Amino acid sequence: MTEYVYRPCDQEDLPAHLNVFHPAVAAEVRRFHSGMPGYAETPLRNLKGLAGELGLRHFCIKDESFRFGLNAFKVLGGSYAMARILAEKMDLLPEEMTFERLIKLRDRAEKGETTFITATDGNHGRGVAYMAAQLHQNCIVLLPAHTAPDRVRNIAALGANALVTDLAYDDAVRLAARMAEERGYVLVQDTAWPGYEQIPLWIMQGYMTMADECLYQMPAPPTHLFLQAGVGSMAAAVAAYFSSACSKSRMKVILVEPDHADCFARTAHSPDGSICRYPGEMNSMMAGLCCGEPCPLAWEILRRRAAHYVTISDATAALGMRVLGNPLSGDHRIVSGESGASSAGFVIELMRSPELAALREELRIGKDSSVLCISTEGDTDRENYRAVVWEGRCPYPDKSGRNDGVCI
């Protein structure tokens, strides 16, 4: 069941410490990533057939399943932040930082090997583990209870110590922070709190490589940017980048969340604008979006750049997975996982459902609209991907209480 919250943007300039998401900085971040082994632009698919079917001018999907062979975009953030951490240890300025130079200098760092630690729903931890292996550093990754076995195996295969906890995601983050403080590890977390802001900010800057690629790959600048949110770091970085690079007055930013983890919609709906937690059990199959607390840095950006917040059920994400995986003639096939297909699934539902006609009018979306979604992951949980796409099943009920496992 789709729900919608409108919150007018504050229309303020970003504060100085957050005014770091614009094309000039993105070019520097992308320069670093382009020097990493295996870097290539991921494809942006202009789905002309589906756009015509839905009544849109353009419907573009950025396919991050190709990113560094890791099946998800998250490595962009973790790799850039970890490089900045090591560059500081080696007294390298950001403009001097290259992957090749870090490799050459790593053995000269005064403190020797670094142990990185993070908590993850899967994709972020895999990216951190990958970069730690590339830089010959140690890595510990904590995962929430009930993490899909595929995701655990993918992290362990990169040489990290992958530990499945009995905790929810937000509590696993707190445990990682405690372990870092007590044992001298370096925490690489994609959310922030007072006293821990610089590394999350670097992670967010890392995501600009993806946004910068999109801008130059699209046939026209986006009029509607649909971004899925967990802690919100990716959504905030991409929204801030496009608001700087394009005319923010004509571009609408729409945030998409699971209905069982809608902390941003709740925050946007709060009378005083205070950050709200999701109070219940986060039992959506969109595991990468099951985060109960917004990143404060992300909210500071999104309250200025996003006015539209929607929550969706697993059935909407499943719709996106099936449509992208079974394209119309002439369109590219996209293997998109549960979190990756969430924003596209909502666009498809939005344009086809009679019940959402008023929302279409509110968003002013139609034949002149250029829509961008980011498929942030491929089939990172292959068992569930097949259950959804092959068998039409979902593991969790929506808010109506439906619990027969059938996606309709």
C-alpha cells in the first residue's frame, strides 16, 4: 500500500560543511575512482518502450549491478572514504590521492596496517571488504540478524571477518562503533551522529561518481528524480549533486522507502521537523533499506532538496523487479534486486494505477517528464530474486496484514 507525505523544501542553501556536492568536487571524486582497477561507467538504460507504455518522455535506469563486479553501488562510498582515511595517514592531499599512490605508500604509513570495521545490511559491507582487500588492510563486517546467506558469503569471500549478529541494523551500527572505540579500529559507517561526521560525509561524496556518470549519460536532465532511502546517504548525495548541476526549480526529488522502515517519511511528517525513528520491526524484503534512523547529515540535505516522500510495500518493489527483468521489445533487461528496483517499481505503479491519479497530478509527471531511477543493486540475494521473479512471491505482509506471500 503506497502512502505519501508532502513537506515543502526549506529552500535554503546548504550549510558550508555540506556544500560539497557539486560537479567540481564530483570530478575530483570520479578521478580517484577511475584510477581503481576495474573501474568503468555503469550503464544507464533509456527504456524507451517502457517510457512509451507509461506515458513518459524518458524513463532512465542506472544499472549499478555492474559496479566493480560487486553487484551494487555501495563500494563507491566506502572506497573513497577509506582512501581519504589512509591518505591523511600518509600526509597526502586529496588532489594528490590516487589508488596507485596509496598502494605504493601503504607500507610507509607510520601506524602500519589498519583494521576497518562497519555494520551493514550487505552491500556497504561488501564494498568496504573489497576496498580493504585491494589496499591490503584488515576488515570486520557486522551484519544484522537474518541476513541472507548470499550476502554473508559475498563479504567473507573478500577476506573480511563477516559476523552475523542477533541485532537489528541500527543496533549493529552501535556495536561496530563501540568495538572501534574500544579496540582502535577505524569505523567506516554510512550514517552519522554527533562526533562522527567526517567519514560519513566522505562516503556520501563517493556516491557522486554515480550521479556524475548519470548526468552525462542521460538524454535530457531529469525532471523527476526517484531515490530510495535507507539511512538516506545515497539519496542525499545524489539529490544535492543534481540540484547543483541542474535547475533545482524544475526538478522534483521523490524519496521512496519501505512501509516497514519509513523513518524519512515520519521525519518529514513530524510537526517540528525533528528526526523520527521507525518504531516497529523492519520486516521488509528490501533489506538494504531497512534502517530505522535517518542519517542526520542526509536529513539536513533532504529537507532542503526533497519535498515528496512515499512509502511502498514489498509488492511494489517486486513489481519493479519483474518488469525490469522482463523488458518490452527494444528495452534492455535489468537484473535488479529488492532495494534496487524499489524506486522503479513505484514509478511503474504511479503511472499505471487509477488510485494514484491525484499523486500524478501533484507531482506533475507525464508525457514531458524525464525520469531517473537508480537500480542500486542486482540479485544480491539470488534465492529471493528467483522467488519474486520466477514464482511471484514475497516473504512479508504489507500494512493491510496480507501474509500469503503472493505479490500482486
